[in-house]
Amino acid sequence: MFTKLTTYDFLELRPYFDSQAHRLCYYSLSSFICWSHEFSYPVWRTGHDILLVMMKYRDNPSRDYLYLPIARGQYLAPEVLKDIAIKCGVRSFRHVPEDYVFAFGQNELETLFNLRECEDFYDYVYKTEDLATLKGKKYSKKRNLIHQFLKSHVDQGRVDVHTFTASDIAECLDFLKFWSDLKSSDTKLKRYGAMERTASENAVRNIHTLGYRGLVLRIDGKVQAFGIGSELTRDMGGFHFEKANPDIKGLYQYFDQQCAQKLFKDYTYINKECDMGIPGLRHSKRSYYPTMMVRCFELAIKEHSDPGPCDGL
């Protein structure tokens, strides 16, 4: 039987992620817990030393799907995945990292599953050193914006950057409301924005309970940016939430560099998640020149009809 995933499950399930190998940002226990909102919510069960996480839809159970099992660094064979899906009554595994597909091969997988590539859900991965130093001609515009922010704010003694503490929670929630109100009214963005805001709120409220690490930036004593991340794999940190006031020139570029230097200094890579197919977000992520993209797939068992768009929502 599956149980709804909540913050109270974090300590019990955390050991499953000690050797977690999936490089997509979805495979963070903290994120699994936080992405519970008005449209869907995660549930879990364990058995045979593996953890299963399923996303349940509140208004359309036929869209429920599984993530790849968390099996302490091991991959389960395709035939085992198929058996799990059938027993759980779902049609597919979504957010399957390319590493799993490469491990077994497209031909073997397609004997059991319809394999679908989901480009909108590729994760962007950067070298921590690149984002911390911004060396080279390609980052000249970023450095110029940072220089302007340094001159107008940092050099004037107006900026304080510090580790996220419990005393920051209330003000970061207020800032998140301000930031979210700037979202587009486009239907897809509005829906994603609502989900992302709830997930962000969950992360802020439970930042220490869920093992996150965070950074807060204040200007003249007021919160104007915050970032929250967690460990994804042993050499890769996941940067799950980053918010900055877009009306302050150079703030985002400065704060992003600060996060690379302070939040992720112990990791070789930073995973900044996918762009959801949103043009502005895609442009922003590509402007930082990712070292690699982690491709994302869906596996739908062939006995079922086409599951429809790979929307991941």
C-alpha cells in the first residue's frame, strides 16, 4: 500500500538516497516531498530494499505515474520495472534519466515499453567552477552586470548575504509572494507557476527539516533574493529554487555567483533543473552555457494505449 509522502517521512527514507545515482533533479527526497500541490501529490512504499515513489493526480487517476525506483545506487532491469508498473496499476515511468536508457539500450527497452524522449524536461548541468568564477569571454555580459551591482549596492554597504536561518522564513515567504505575482497569465505558465509557488513555499517552511541548504540576500535589510539546494548525487548539487527581484539590475547574476561559491562549493557540478519548455527560462539557462544536459525519457508499457503528452505535471 502506498502512503502520502510528507515531511514526517524524511528521516526514515533519507538512507535510500545516500548512494542515489539518478542525475535528474526530480530524484531528490526533499523535492519529492515539496512538490505536493493542488494538482498532484507524491506517495511512497518500500519493499525488497527499494523505494517506490508515485505521483498521484487529484482529478485524473489515469495519469498517475511512477519514478524510477530508488534502489541504493542500483538499476532494476526493464522486465522488473514492467512488473512493478502493472502491480501498481500505472501506465508509465516518467522522468527516466538517460543513464538508465543507456544502461539497458533502446532496443531492449522497446521490447517492453514505448520510449518517449521529453526535451522540455532535460536538466541543465554546469560546472560549479564555471558559475563561481564566470571566467572567459562568453560570460563578459554576466560580469558586467555583476560589476554594476557591486558598484551600486555592494560597495555602498547595502548588501548582506548569509546562510538561510529560521528567522528568514517569514520574510522569504513574503518575498516569494511578491515574486510569484510577477508571473505571466499564460495558461501553462499560470498552472506551472501555481505548482512551483507551492513547492517553493514548502521548501522555505521546511528548509532545515528537509536537509536543504539555503542562502539569503538582503538589500538595506530587506530580502531581495534567496536560493535553496540539496545534494543530488555525491558530486552534484541540485539547485531547486532561486528567486531574485528582477527589477534590480545585476542582482540575479551576482546572487547566482554567490550561490555557486557558497552553496555548492563542495560539489563538482550544479544541476539547475529543466526549463519546462518555457522560452524565457530556456534562454536564461542556456545563457550560462551548461556543461551537459541530462536527457529525460518516459517509459509507457506497451499493453496500454498512448498516455498522451509528456507534460510531467
